Amino acid sequence: MKRRGFFSLAWVALRDLFDQNTSFGRLAAVHVGMMAGDTLVTVSLAGSLFFSVSPTEAKSKVLAYLMLTFAPFAVVSPVLGPLIDRSVNGRRIIVAVSGLSRVLLCWMMSRHLNSWLLFPEAFAVLVASKLYVVTRGTLVPEMARTDQLSQRTDSMDESGWPSTHRPVTSNKGFAGFNAQLTLLGTGAGLIMGVLGAAILKALNAASVLQFAALVFFFAGLASLRLHKASPLRQRTTGSDWELPHDGVDHVEVSWGLSAMSILRFAIGFLGFLLVFGLRHQHASLTWYAWALGMTGLGSLVGLAIVTRYHGTRDDSTLLAWSHIVLALAAGYLTWQPSLVGQVLLSGVIGLVGAVAQPSFDSITQQHVTPEHQGRTFAKFAVRQQLLWVVGAIIPVAIAMEFTIGDGVIAGICLTTGLVYGLGRRFAR
């Protein structure tokens, strides 16, 4: 497979986004809208739950919110996961419901920012958000196969000769499509993060939520334009996937899930270690802005790495190296602590997340049959989110120095990277 650079990925991603004749292009438009709306909700909640109250009150509210971030998966996994699997051609309706329901919910949240009604409404928003995340994982291979079938059909004109129509980008692999969506979502998040922060400063958190409702409205309408699943799915033979079940017992999937879950634990831990560490040091909002910017920049660098090395490196190798890189960065700060270094660590977190998640999604999409992908992605999302919440709760509930937290994560990630990189080969 030909290696592509980051700018090539960006060009292809934007080209596919604006080519609304393809299934993947329409999915990309939906994804941009959903990620933009989620970012606005996060900005509004940060302004109302964290920065507007005292550190002690912020801790209790953030702990309550973290528990809510896991609770939606208790609904998505056992109930909605099988529903996604059974309704192949109804997945676009599920995505539309996910977007349009948040229009009403965001408007209600804007009215209840100072009430405890905010928490059940935020819970419902998170359920809808996670429902989209799970459904998107099943739609990527569906849209890719639909476009590839369309390309083969359209490649011949009526006379039987090859058509001169521009072919749909193909043969990128699932990790390539995942990377494109991650890039577009990251870009949308960065733009909406800046815009949302400006609205928060100029107006208030309620105005940010009302703007989010408008964004979700357009995302919901765009989801109704998603193409139905190609008949190619029904004709797919068992040889295309190695397992006739949900894939958990496959060595690549099970080991990859463990590694990805531990990485999510580390990301949640380090992220909230920085947030509350800055709050305890009475740091200005500029430090938070730099940390957010470094996370976005790191994500872009990570996508460039995925783009360049996917096809020449196994997805599992990229996942293992994500642990090693984070361990080395955190370990360095254990010996040479600095506030600037902690902010730069946010960039490393963004980098490893952007490399690891598309790689693990690709592993899952390759080894799990389409009819089981809904419940599989839901089940995996539960485990990853649980570990993220556990990691985030620790520095929120227990005040600790940066050096202690960095040292713990360095040891965990170094061990996980080595065990996963070497152990899966022996297990396989």
C-alpha cells in the first residue's frame, strides 16, 4: 500500500467530505456535525460546572459528571447494541435520532444550568452521543463497501468500456477511513472549541448550548441522507472475517481491547491530573487554552503518523508504540518536572490517542462480522469508557503531585506496551 503524508490525508478527507455523492462523504458530513456539537456541549459544561464555582464545589460536580459519562453505556451496550445489529438499513435512522434528540436536550439544558435537572439531561445527551459513536463504528465498513461496490458498478459505461468518472477513493483500509473521520472531527472540534469559548466569554453557557442545538439539528438532517447498506453485505462470505461471532475471543481483538482500555485509563488520568493540578496552582485560563491547543496539535501529528505508516506497519504495532511513547514522555516529567512540560504532555496524549483509536477500530472492523459489530463496538466502548472514568476519578478524588501521577502512568504504559507488543505474538 502506498504511504501517504498528512497533507494528502487532509486533502482526501476534505475531498470526500465535499463529495456528497459518496456514502463515506455523507457519513463524514454527519461526523463533523456531531463532533462540533459535542465540543460545544463540553465547552458549556466546563464553563458552568468547573470554572464558575469554587475548587471544592467543582470537584463534587465533576465527580458526579464523570459517573454520568459511564452510565450511558449501561443503556447502549445491552439494549441498543443488538438493536443496531438487527436494523442494518435502520442505522441511519438511529444516527438521526441521536442527533435530533440532542436538539431538544441541549435547549432544555440551557434552561436548567443552575438546577439539578441538568444532570439527567446531560445523561440523556451522553446516551445519544455514545449511541452515535457505537453506530459510527458499524457504518464505516458499510459505507466503505457501498462505495467500493458503486465504484465497480460505475467503472463500466453502457458500452462496456471503463468509465472516465473519477473513482471513489478505495483500498485505504478501515484505518484509513477511521483516520479521515478522526481528522475531520478533530478539525471541527478545534474550530468549534474556539468559537464556543468566544460565545461563552461574550454571552454565557446557555448561549453555547443553544448554538449546539442548532448544530445538532443540521447534523440530524444530514444523517437522513446516509445511503442504505449495500447488498454486498448480504453476499459477503465468511472468509472475509475470521470469526462468526463478536470477535472477543480472537487474539488480536482481545489483546487489542486490553491495551486500548489501559491507554484510555492513562488518558483520563493524565487529563484530569493536569486540569485539577492547574486549578490547585490557581493557573490562569491561558494554561488551559495552551493545553487544549497542544492536544489538538498532537492529534493532528498522530493522524499524520497513522496515515504514513498504516499499510507498512501492523495496527497492533502502532497501538503498542502508543503506550511506549506515552510512557517515555510521562517518565521524563517524573525526573524533570515542570508546568510547561505537563502542558506539552497534553500534546503527547492527543498524539497517542489519534494513533491508537483508529488502529484498534481497524482491528475490530477486520475481525468482527458486520452483523455483530453493533453490539461489539458497544461492548468495547463500555470497557474503554469505564477505564477512562476510573482513571479520571483518581486525580479528582485524590490530590497528588504531577511527578507521582506521571510516574504511575509511565510504569503502567511501559509495562502494557511491552506485554502487548510481545505477548500477543506468543498468544497468536
